[in-house]
Amino acid sequence: MLAAMKCAKCHALMETVRVVEDGRVVQRLVRSGPVRGDQVEILSGLNAGERVLAHQVVQMGRAVRPQ
């Protein structure tokens, strides 16, 4: 799975992304791999088909409707 580089955040050796789960924003710990241009491969921590938020400023727990 590939995600835009701006989607991943690093916190003291832990990388996180925000995803939509049951209509709410949640944070996931992930392990990233190789960078390809402006995208990074996510090796673990996400399931196929999950929607990763491109803008990390969306508050945790906020209700969202992916488009």
C-alpha cells in the first residue's frame, strides 16, 4: 500500500497516519518502507481499502464523510 508522504507523521520513532474508521478520524501506528517520489510504502498497520487522510490537521474522533 502506498500513501502520500504528507500523510505520515513521526513521533519518537513511531509513525502514524490518520484514517477513517466507522465515520470517525482515528490514528494508526504504521511501519513505513521505501519512499517513491512523494509517496511512502506502508508495510504494516493498515488494511487494504482503508482511507488515509491527506490532511493531518483533522481532529481525532471528528465525524467525517469521505469523498
